[in-house]
Amino acid sequence: MKNIIEFEVGDDIQSFFIIKDLNLKTSSNNKKYFDMTLSDKTGQMNSKVWDIKDEMIDLYKTGAIVKVKGVVTLWQNNKQLKISKIRLKNDADNVDINELVPSAPIEPSLMYKEIFELTDLMENNDVKKLVQYFLTENKEKLMYYPAAKSNHHSIRAGLLYHILRMLKVGKGLVKVYPNIDSDLLYAGIILHDMEKINEMISDEMGIVSSYSFNGQLLGHLIMGIKKVDEAAKKLNVDEEISSLIQHMILSHHYEPEFGSPKKPLIPEGELLHYIDMIDARMYDMDKALSSVDTGEFTDGVYVLDRRRLYKSKFNK
Amino acid sequence: MKNIIEFEVGDDIQSFFIIKDLNLKTSSNNKKYFDMTLSDKTGQMNSKVWDIKDEMIDLYKTGAIVKVKGVVTLWQNNKQLKISKIRLKNDADNVDINELVPSAPIEPSLMYKEIFELTDLMENNDVKKLVQYFLTENKEKLMYYPAAKSNHHSIRAGLLYHILRMLKVGKGLVKVYPNIDSDLLYAGIILHDMEKINEMISDEMGIVSSYSFNGQLLGHLIMGIKKVDEAAKKLNVDEEISSLIQHMILSHHYEPEFGSPKKPLIPEGELLHYIDMIDARMYDMDKALSSVDTGEFTDGVYVLDRRRLYKSKFNK
Amino acid sequence: MKNIIEFEVGDDIQSFFIIKDLNLKTSSNNKKYFDMTLSDKTGQMNSKVWDIKDEMIDLYKTGAIVKVKGVVTLWQNNKQLKISKIRLKNDADNVDINELVPSAPIEPSLMYKEIFELTDLMENNDVKKLVQYFLTENKEKLMYYPAAKSNHHSIRAGLLYHILRMLKVGKGLVKVYPNIDSDLLYAGIILHDMEKINEMISDEMGIVSSYSFNGQLLGHLIMGIKKVDEAAKKLNVDEEISSLIQHMILSHHYEPEFGSPKKPLIPEGELLHYIDMIDARMYDMDKALSSVDTGEFTDGVYVLDRRRLYKSKFNK
Amino acid sequence: MKNIIEFEVGDDIQSFFIIKDLNLKTSSNNKKYFDMTLSDKTGQMNSKVWDIKDEMIDLYKTGAIVKVKGVVTLWQNNKQLKISKIRLKNDADNVDINELVPSAPIEPSLMYKEIFELTDLMENNDVKKLVQYFLTENKEKLMYYPAAKSNHHSIRAGLLYHILRMLKVGKGLVKVYPNIDSDLLYAGIILHDMEKINEMISDEMGIVSSYSFNGQLLGHLIMGIKKVDEAAKKLNVDEEISSLIQHMILSHHYEPEFGSPKKPLIPEGELLHYIDMIDARMYDMDKALSSVDTGEFTDGVYVLDRRRLYKSKFNK
Amino acid sequence: MKNIIEFEVGDDIQSFFIIKDLNLKTSSNNKKYFDMTLSDKTGQMNSKVWDIKDEMIDLYKTGAIVKVKGVVTLWQNNKQLKISKIRLKNDADNVDINELVPSAPIEPSLMYKEIFELTDLMENNDVKKLVQYFLTENKEKLMYYPAAKSNHHSIRAGLLYHILRMLKVGKGLVKVYPNIDSDLLYAGIILHDMEKINEMISDEMGIVSSYSFNGQLLGHLIMGIKKVDEAAKKLNVDEEISSLIQHMILSHHYEPEFGSPKKPLIPEGELLHYIDMIDARMYDMDKALSSVDTGEFTDGVYVLDRRRLYKSKFNK
Amino acid sequence: MKNIIEFEVGDDIQSFFIIKDLNLKTSSNNKKYFDMTLSDKTGQMNSKVWDIKDEMIDLYKTGAIVKVKGVVTLWQNNKQLKISKIRLKNDADNVDINELVPSAPIEPSLMYKEIFELTDLMENNDVKKLVQYFLTENKEKLMYYPAAKSNHHSIRAGLLYHILRMLKVGKGLVKVYPNIDSDLLYAGIILHDMEKINEMISDEMGIVSSYSFNGQLLGHLIMGIKKVDEAAKKLNVDEEISSLIQHMILSHHYEPEFGSPKKPLIPEGELLHYIDMIDARMYDMDKALSSVDTGEFTDGVYVLDRRRLYKSKFNK
């Protein structure tokens, strides 16, 4: 079955999509129609449902998953899906959500397990119980929360994927720099963005609709500090440990203009920042380069200061 | 009795001072002596105590108040106090601390009373109990804490004085801008710097020796947010109110490079920032201008971007 | 009678509007028509006048006030006023200009009177005569000049309103900071933006069409200094006073990148800057918040660094 | 006769110097002596006059020219002039001031003449009379005013020298860019720094002691604009011409942080800025490179962003 | 024969143009047509060729020169060229390329000759042979390469024109500053942008389509240094000379953020930068001012920080 | 045998040191003496050699290794080594240089071997031969060159140590990010700072005295690019590979103000930058923290933006 990115004019389509955007409009002959954007994991396409009946109007909303039947047409040189049948997904449909939204390449429960097992190896009990407390508390949301609304790792379970890759980088670094305390570093990695779960409002498909009230007033760094403070008191965590982890959360954006009022004062905080940068940049670069052939330059990538990346022909 | 600023060569002095700095040294004839800096509220002077006995060495420390007898001499074109007698202050001495350190011009307990009475007039009970909780908790320290280590209001009870003047400015502003909620604004004013009390370590003379552990790792903005969060939960304060006050604390430095990761999103926060700026600047300017005559320029003032202020001859 | 903001499809309209924008176009059947934007104090709406006769073409121009009769229609999902009758306003119409353009909430002559009376209380005669000279010279234009082309106080008589509110703030501040010379501060407030009257070209409705030649080459700060210099010489004002007021005008934007080559060197200049900021920000915030309900965030406000303001539900 | 830069230990000296700095001190045997810095055009040297009599004390002041007799000694590895005889210069001495202070390499009156003759060739009478007015008014001070207190052209008659070299550069440029109006450009060059004459207070040796009152409150750009405005009105100069020249003065520092609130809006203003930069930089570089041999680097030059310049061995 | 800028509705046109942009589209009645942008040296115009035959489709491409016959029509208030006949230019047409693209105002071969002759006068043989090597190697491309893709001197042979004008400015400067080595300065001028020839890919009409691989990875400064290094070794040029010229190329953009990691350490490099700035700015200003009348302001000019330039009425 | 850091007053010392600084001075009784700074790997100390004979003067120079005999005394509260015997080191002395200067903690030849062996595993022959060419060419200097004059890795063989640790980090990263080409990344790591060998002038103890001519005019990034370009041509390396490695060298400082005119356009370049940062920061932090006890803050560390680092008590 074709994905949106492969649709060609004339194709008959029968498939599931997410409604990304929906407007009720009135045609020149005064009939109501839906002007929608439908999406799957590969892209999105404008679609029209003509001759809407009144009982349909309240049924379909942005975010809903629908099954549609239609044909791909051309309108003003753009492809458009002209829909003849539409209905909401029901439980019997057994839709694989990974077909509908871009998702982390590893099954969330496996990522969660790998991360949790790594915390089991922690030597310091205070760090271990604090980190496991948060992993347990937020387990359900971690299964689908992205790491951002529209930047790096803005995919389903992207936050978990971001944490997992950072932990792998961290494991490599502690071998090179023996003075680094691995418990502290890993705790920083696992908790640094944890409050994105309450800063952003995401549905179970990992699509962020907006920021929360406290997300806008305080942001995930400050919210994270408060949560760690509370949990540490509840769990009787050593005060220095609690403060150091709060400090790592506070300083991981590094520069004031990116939201960190303090720079890292411990080496683990310094590393946390660079590991975060590396993982975000590798994600953004991989994504941008995936759309060009070897030997070509991408267009200017907004999140990379409009750099035009090069995909090398080089082959070892 | 003369203050340090008035000492002249040849004066016989018998008075109380604070030891600002003390070094034990050895003279060329191998005798031990104290090389000290003594201070009162008007300034400081180098002083020497010759022929130190061993039992004296551990007695005198930086920060101690001492009674000394001596004579003002000239050494390398600088005045110096040559001390013949020295002893520690005892309880019978009944020393007025305001003679020894620069202090706010109003009695701390009066300032405290004026502030507290203003909170009694607050209409919103949640705001009132939250603010009064902090005023009560910190009452003792507010009697002497300065507002800074070396910048504006770095005087005894300077924090209270700063709050009081800001409240007076705030009262003027709410008359001009009726949409401003005065309870919220006054709460922001009273709490914005409250955690300086735990960020800095001050003795009862209002002299700050250093910053605390959490002061360095988190800073008074973040510490303040945590304290308000905790207190608000304990006192069952409405969540929106608690968040707004935390947001005001977080944003009152306004610019990221001055420590605020968020800019104010409510008008009361915007005003809080400007009232803070005005009161700090008026303090710094008054202080700088107090040392020159009318019609003259000061030297470049460090905290005012090295500006050379002018004291106008103008007289209405 | 409805204002534009309240128009609904199907409404019959008979009212006065300002022509904000007018284009003569040719329809597909080769007939001429007006494509106009009409405005009142609440907003603006696209409008069409079909079948234009040649003698009408030169009659209607941007800025004119017209009486129209028409009906509100829907075109491409936007409301449009289809006009059947149009004529220019005449003297008999007795139109209230405050219904047509957004204006300061206080009658200009009352604001002027309040400001002038405050100058009567000045103790220094030189300051008084200088300030009253400018108030008198510019009286006519002050009745309608806005304080900006499109930013804060860009409303009819907005400059006068800006001055008046700043004076009220100033009166509150001089009570808290007794070293401030109120005559100097008030003079700075009244004169700081006075040359906006010659920097911008505004019609009597307070709508700015463009900047003047000298406005573009020198700007209102430099123009203001020159005017004060001239007037002070003519009125035999004390030279120090004249220089201090010129310095306050020069430095009131504070930062070089906002047009001030010098920062304030006197406390009155420092206060002038902050009072100016406060009044502008309160205006911009009130305006932005007026369009959302309590408990909501505004869209990003351009002049406030794209901040999304919050309108609190808080009610004391 | 040797200059200071050539003095060697043991030399007997009898010559004229300027007192750059003078302190009255008391020796260990309680006798008064002068601790002075003496200078000539090549440098400066610490000097001592022992056994001062009381009547001498008020006779010698910073800035005075003195004739001294003495011997060069070594004290703490530094050369020092030990003075046995000292007296003030008198009119009979016929001292050449160019031997005492660094001066422009061309006789001031010749520079003045060359500049004035160039203005005689101006085609536009308004520009000509305005420029000649200022040259005539300031003729006396131009004979010795430097262009700065301590930066480029801070030498006797340095302002005139700066103007002259800039005019020569300007003459080269108008040949390459025919759209440039040479009258306007030359006027900008001659007047751009003219008010340095009133911004700084210089003695006749071209040594600046301080900045004037208006110099500090307004600066030479604003002062220059006011003077041109006044003079242009007095001389009935065309208003556009007057505004353009004021604009050139206002914008010639180019960047806001260097004091120009406006950037040039006419090509002549753009050129004025670059000519000013070129002449200042060539002066600073020549000066820095004069102290090293070919093939060597200078120390970091403060006014050139601490660059270490290279003096090339290259010889065409 | 009219140029595009002069076309009026109804004009019959028969002329040569360049195809700046070409799209094959399908009309509502399902016929193919060309939607093109045609240009000559004065501007560009939308054009349509209806009823395209299949054999035409591959014939016409962006960049081609075509002869067309057509009529100027009005469509949606914009002029459009409706083409009845079109064919590719052939050799017999004898088209003057200067009519089709904006070009330097002097014949390239004359500019080249003038530059080359100036190098013949160089006294240092190493400099001379190095510079002449590059002029000879790049002669063919210099006849048409612009100095930029879309900024200053982005015209046919613009690079040569830029070099020539800079040399003329340089000749004026070496007269004023005798310490400047003219050979070195001229070499810097001739070589500073030479590798734009390999950084950008231009056709013979001076239109740049894109940047080269190395242009994007290294840029013309680094590419220039490598080329000079290679050539100098090949020609046995003195090492200091080679390094100094490389340094001038490296530092001529002056600020790191404009691509120069080093600032000039020799006066010739300092001058090179300012001469480059002057010539670029004079070009941009002339161009912007050419489109307005005297006494008017231009729109904000993007490359000049959005300044609105003024064209003075001033006439000497 | 004690190191300098352990010396106490009264100790008799007989050991080898490096002369870091040497001045010939004359005492008050007109005798010549050496005022020296001696150093070993742990620190440095002021030292005096009295009664210098003339034949000694030219024998001892900065950088020489000497054997001295003396006693530790106290002078003005500072320790000083009073030397009774001094002679130059001779070959028989068999001095271990690692005792005299701070050195990398691994034997240079072992580090070199480990790095070279890693290049043997490279799959791409062009990359391998290019990298091995530079390792072979520079082998001798790599044995002692530091990576900086005074910043991170400014120790003997610090450059090699820096490369080795970065390679280890790189090996960890290529496991996490499979799209990264390890050959390219390792080549970038090995070559990124290679030309520091010609940018700085270091003796065999790894002490840098100054920067080279080309080091100052071009810097090690540009010098490195030229060397790679030359070597690649000589070794017939694929052009894309050569350009990519040059681009990685050019962009590894990342920000223009730190010397990189281009930002990385390939992921391997992006990683190179972050690996470089991590290794430098870990070095600087380890060094700063080594001087304080756990639970303490360091003084402000200059190269870390004056941050006061914290050494945690935390112990897993």
C-alpha cells in the first residue's frame, strides 16, 4: 500500500490517515465541504470531502484518525486527494500508529527497558532511587512523548530515543575521562529534559498541540528543578546530590540566551551539555541529509543556522 | 568623637572599629605584628599593632569588633593608625552598630512594620498569607541582611530598605495604571529578592563574606521559585497565583544575560523589573554624587557603565 | 449604530468611514471600480464601489472621510462592504472624529490644561518659561499628534496622553526620591518627544503618512536639542539648565542602538528613561491583552520581542 | 643637544622640558622635594629636585615649561634626572615648542593656508561661506588643537593635520566617483570634528587636560550640529545644504555604539566615514610601526584591537 | 528599439531576450504553454507562449537567448508579453550581449589592458610576476565574471570593473600615505577576489547560477590563499612576499563574522579593506539612487542595512 | 627528593631546574647578581645567585637546565632559593625531562604507536596515506609539542595526548551514530591541530616561546589547509577527500570569532568540533579541580569564563 509520498495523479486510495488540519468551507454553489490536510508518516496532502451532511460536522476534528477512499487529482499544479468515502477509525481497524506518524526507530518499551536496566547498575542508591522514581512516574508518557514541538526528535517517543542515544554517548565518554562520575552524568542525561512532558501538551501520537501554562511561565528547566527538589525531599536523597542534579538541569542549555542562567560548575554538567548538543545535531543532520543524494548539497537548514549541508560521495 | 573619614595626623584615637582584614606578619627584627584594616561606617584605615604576644594571635579575627587606643601617623604619605592598646568588644560596651557599618537610614523594625501593614491591606487572601509567611519566616534576617555583596543597597538592612522604597514607587504606579493588580505587584516586590537571604552569607552587621553552596549552583531566582512553590503548597495557595509569583521572580532580571530565562508575560512582572531598576539606579547615583560638589563630575562609576555623573548646580 | 468590528454578513450599513487605502481597478468586463479599505475607530474592511463614473475618480483619496450606504457580503470567506452610495463628508454632517480613529481616552484640551497647570507650579522660572514656550508654540498640533507612526500611543493626541501619564508617574517618584529635582524631571518629560511633531507628518486625525526630511536625516532627539538650544537663547534661559535639558533629550533612549549617543549623567535623565519605558510598555501590554480573555495567552507581540502575554484570571 | 629618548646614565643635561606631572613629597629626613615627570617631544623621564624652598612650591605647576640643569642617574634600574638647577622659561629663552611636544609634521599656518585655498575653489557659495566661517572663527585654536586626548592625532595641531590629509584623500576619491559632490564632501571633512575644539580643553601645546561640560553632556557631534545650524541661519545658507552637512557630522562615526544615531544616507557621508577611518588607522599604524625594526612584530596595539602589527622587510 | 523598462500596453515587440525562468504548464482547456520570464539589460517581464508543440519543449531552457515577436498586454494589472513567434538566437543574429545583460560601463578588454599596464610599472619583480601570472591565467574569465551573485558589481565583467576602480582609489592613497608600498597594495587589490572565478559558476553573460563545491566548503579567501601559495612556489617568489599577499587576501573582509579569521597586520592590508568597502558602497549607493529623483528618498536598501538613501537636490 | 611545590624555609636543596626567566641586576653595593625564576614540573620559585663573575654572564640563559645547590629562605614573606652553587646540566647527568616540565601522562612513543595503529585499520587508502604521511613527517616534533602556549594541553607532548583522547572519544561516537564515516572523522581529529607544530615555536621541553611569522599572519587552520592541499596533490589523494578534510580543519573552531570562516557542512566536521571542545574542557576542568578539596569551589577560572568550579563530595 502506497504512502502519501508515493501518490500519483490517478491513484485510487483506500487507507488510514490523521487529520492534521480541517476547515469547514462553503462552495460557490453554497454547499458545505471539508478542506482538510491528511497525513501519514511520510508526509501530508490537501484533501476535499464534498457535500458534507450536517451530522458529519462535529464528528471530524484535527487529530482524529480516519479511513478514507478517494482518488488523487491535480488542482492548480498540486496533487489533491478527492475523497468519496470517509469514516472514523474504530477499534477493529487495528491501525499501526507507526504507519501514521514518524516514530523513533526502536520500540519504546525496549528503549525504556534498556534505560531502566542501566540505572539498576548505578552504585549510588540516592541517585538510583531518584532517577528510577522519575522513570516510573512518567513511564506512560515516555512511551509517546517527543523531545520537541518541531525541532530535533519531534517524533513519537522521541524523548526516550534522545535519552537512550545520549546514554550511549555518555558510556563512551566515561571510559576516556575517569574523573567523571557516571551515576551523576547518567542521572543528568535521564532527567535533563524530563519536564518537557509537562511543558508541552502532546497526544499519544507524539504530536504537540501547544505549551502548558507553566511551560510558558517557567519552562522545562525550572519545572524540572522543582520536581527534582520535591522528589528528592520525599525520597530522602542526599542534599548535595539533589542540588547537583538540579544544577545540571539548570545549566544544560549552557548559554543565558538559550535559557540557562548558570553555566555548568561541574564536569558532569559540562559533558551533559555537549552530549545533548551532539545528539541533537546528529539528528538534525541525518534528517536533512536523508533528502538529498550523495554529492549534493541540501537547502539551507533553518535549525542549523541555514547551513547547506553536503552529503559526501566518500565511501571507505 | 571623630569618624575615620575625619582622622588627621597626630590625632589620639580611642574608639570601636570592625576588623575588615587582618594579617599576622614578622618584622625585620623578627617580631610578630598585626597588619590590619579597621573600619567604621565612614571608611577604613590601615593599622598596626606591634609586639604581638602569642596568646593574642587566635583572639582577633576578621569581622570582630575591637576597642583600640592609638595615634594617627603618616607612613609613605598615607595615614595609619598606630595602636597601643586593643581589646575585643564586650557586652558592657553597648556599641551602636550603626556607627560601625553603613546602614539603611530607617530603623529596620520600622521598615518591617510599614511593609507588614501594607500587606494587611491586601484583598486577596492567598497572596496575603503567602507574603506574610515569608515576612514572618525571615523576619530576623531581614533586620540586617543587605541586598547585595558590593553593589546597590549593600548596607545593613539594605534588603528591607530596597523593598520598602520599591513598594512606595509601586503605590504611585498603580494609581496611574488601573489595570495593574496591586496585590500581585506588591507580592512580587516583597518576594523578588527574598532568597538573597540564603544565596549570600551575611553576618549581623550586614557584611557578606561569601555565597552559599546553592547560591552558586542555582542563584536566588531559582531558590526563590522553589521556596514559593513549597510554601504555596503548604498554605493551599491558588495554583495560578503561585505560578504568577514564581514567574515574576524568574523574570525580574529581564534579560537572559542577567539571569532571567523568561521575560515578563504579565504587566505586573514588567513593572516589577522597572521598579527594581529605578530603585537600584537611584541608590547608586545618590551614592556616587554624594562624594562630589555641585557643578562637578564624578569619576567613572563602575556599576553605571563607567559613566561620569554630573551633580547639577541647578536650584529651583 | 454598529462599528466595523461588529458587522455581520447581510447587515445594511449607512455610516461614515475614513478611506485608508484606495485603488482604481478595471473589472473583467472592462468597467472601472474602486477597491478600498474603509476604517473606523474599531477596525477596517475591504469595500467595493462598482461602475465608477469618470468625474468620481479624482474626488476620492486616501485620508478622506466619506458617507457610504451598502451591504455586508462574503467574498472568499472574508467580509466585504458592497457600496451602493458614496459621498464625501460635508460640514453639515457634524461627524465626531473620535468615532473614526482611535484616540486618547481623555479630551486633548483637558490633558493640555492639566499639563500646563502643572508647569505653573514650577519653582524655577527658567525651566517654566522654556517648557511653557514649547507647550504654547505646539498647542495646536498637540491636540491631535500621535506619539508614533505605528508603535505605542499611535493614536490621536497620543503624544499628549503619553506626556500626561508620564508626568503622573513622575509625581509619584519625586516623593520617594527627594534628591530628584522635579522641575527638571517634568521638563524632560514634557520635552523629550516634542519634536516628533516635526519628525513625523500627521494629519488632524492623528494618522502619520511619513517622516519629514529632517526627521529622516537627524531624528527627533537631535531636532529637539536644536529647538531647545534656540529657544533657551531667545528666552535667556540659564546655560546649565538648557544643557541639562538637551542632555536629557539626547539620552532618553538610553542605548546607542536605540538612538542615544550618551547615557544619562544626571538622575533626572535616568528616571526620564525608565518612566518613558514604563508608559510605553503599559500601553503596549494593555493593548495586546485587551484582545484576549482572562486565562489566555496573546499571540506573540512584535513590539514586545514576540512575547506571548498572559491575561491572569486572578481577581483580588 | 640630546632628547630624552637618547639620555644615558652619567649625561650632564641642560635643557628645556615640560612638567607633565609634579608631586611635592617629604623625604625620610623630613625635607621637601619635587617628584616630577619631565617631557620633551621624544618621551618623558622621572626627575627629582631636592631641598625645595617654600617659595618654590607655588611656582612650579603641571604644564609649565622649565629650564633645568642636572645629571642622569640610575635608580632601581630606571634612569632618573637628578636636578641641581631649575627655573621657569622666560620670554628671552625663545624656546621652540616643537622640540617640547610632538607636533604635526607641517607648520600649522601652512596647513591652514592649504585648506583655506581649497575652499576658495568651491563652486557652491553657501557651502563655501559656511566652511570659511568656521575656519575663520576657529583659526587661532586650529593652530594647536590636537584631534584627540590620547588616540590618533593627539599631537599639537593634529586636528588640522587630520583635516588636511583627509582632504587629500577626498580629492583622489572624487576623481574615481564622479557622482560625488566634492563641495559637500570637503565641507564634511573640514567640519566633522571641528567642535572637538570645544569638546576638549587643550593648552597651546596641544595637551588636553579634560573634557568640557557640554563635551561630556552632548559630545562634539551634537555640538557641531548646533553650531552649523546657528551659523547656517546667520549666513542664510540653503536649508537642504545645512541639513545635509549636519547629517554628515551626525553620521560620521557610523555605528550607534561609536556615537552616531544615524548612518549616512548620502554617498558623501558614507565616504566621509571611510576617509576618517583610513586617516586614523594610517596614523595609528605608522606610529606603532615606527618603534620596531623591519621583519618584526609590534606589541599588541590597544587602539587596533590589540593587533600585533608586522613591519615588512619587503623593499620594492 | 524599446527596452523592457519602456514597454507599454499595446506595443508590438520584436526583439532578443534571455530566458530567466521557464515553466511548462497546462491550461484549463488542457493545452500546454510556456510561462516564462524574459529579460534584457533593463529589466524583466512575464511572458506566455500558448499552444506549445511537443518538439519545442526540450528546445528552450533557462539561460537561452531567444528572438520573439509579440504584443504587450495587461493581465491582473501587470504587463505581460503575449508571444506569437519564438526561436533560438543563431550565429547570424549578431546580438550585442551588452543589450541583454547589465554590464560594466567600460569594455572588458580595455579595463584588462589598463590593469595590466599598471602592473608593468611595478618595481618588485616577484610581485609583478605573481600578479601577471594570475591576470594571464584568468584572462578569459575576467572578460565576463561578475564580482558577486546578487550584491555589488553583480554585472557582466563586474569583477574587472571592481578591481580597476579600486586600483584608481589606491593610486590616490599612496600619494597621501608615503609609507604604503604601492606594489603590495596593488597586488592585494588585484588578487583579493580573484578566486571568485572558481567560487561561483557564471555563464558568459555574467549570470551566476550557483556556487562551486570548493566555493561552499572553503570560500574564495581560502581558495585564493592556496592558489597564491602554489603559484608563488612555482614562480620562486620570495616567501615573505607570498605570505604577505596571502595574509592580505585572508584579512580583507576584516571582521570574523564576514569571513576573515585574521585582521590586517600590515597597513597595506588595512587600506585594502577600506578601499574594497568604499568601492562596494559607492556601487550600491549609485545603483539605489539611480531609481529616484533628486529630493527623494529611496526605499530601504537591503544591502545597506535597509537605509533609505537621499538623493540631494544640491547642485554646486 | 623534594619538588618545588614542597620546599620549606630552611631546606637544603640540590637538584635540577629549568631557568624560566633570568635578569642580570646590580646590587646596592654595586655587585652583579642573577635574579632568576627556576622551575620544575610542580611549580616555580624566585632564586638569587650572588657575586656573579663576568664569564658566567653569557653562560646562563632562559630555557637552560641547571644543577643548583642552595637553601630556601624567606624574603618579604615569600620563599626564595638562595643559590651557592650553579652549573649547566651535562650529558652525564641523565636528567629525566618529565621531572622538569609538566608532561602528558603517557609516554609519547606509546601514544604515537597507538594512534598510528589506529590509522592502519582505516579502510580508505587515500585517507590512510594522507594521515600517515603527516604522522610520519611530524613524528619527531609530535614527541614534545604541546597543543597550546598557555591554554589546554600546554604540556610536553600535549598535542599527541589531545589527539589520542579525541580518537578515543571518536571511537565511542561512531558506534552510536552509524552514518558517520570513521575514517573521515579520525583523519579530522589527527590533522585538525597538526600545524600548531609550525604555528608555534616550542623547544623540546614543550615550552612555547613565541608564534612563527606565518603563524601570526595566517594561523594553524589556514596553514593546515595548505599543507593538506599540497600533500594530497603529491600523494594523488581523491579531490573530494582532500577538500572535505580541509573543510573540517577550516571549520573546527566553529564560530567566526574563534577563527572558522565556515561552519561544518558535514556531520564528521560537526562531531570534530564537539570532540575538540569536550577534550579541551575536560582538561581545563581537571586541572582547575586538582587544586581544591572536595566540597570546595575553585577561584574563577579564566579560560572557563571565570566560572568557579565545584568539586563534589559525591562518592558513588
